Amino acid sequence: MNAPANDDVIVLCNGDISIWTESDSTLHIKCVTEFGDPVELNADELRELCDALRVLAHRIA
């Protein structure tokens, strides 16, 4: 599944992580490198991901 092409997608880690909501009721996370590997996060990147998840969680709450 690809992220929708709009401003509602939050992109992190140089495009390796995409987060978006659909119909304001579900949250989607695409988390994979361009080579199909899992994404590794350092502490700062993890905090950024958590902040983004909080923002989107409020949209679907």
C-alpha cells in the first residue's frame, strides 16, 4: 500500500516512514527502507515518530 499523495501524510526518516489517516478513523504507517529492510530509529527519530503519532491520534479520536 502506498501513502496517498497529499498534505495529510507525515514523512519521516528521509522518506522511510510515512504516516497518514484515512476517513479520520484509521491510522496507517508504512515503515520500510528503499531496499525493503526494516527502518532503524535512533532516539531523536523515535521521539519525532511518537510526536507525529500523537498528532494523528488526535485526528481519529
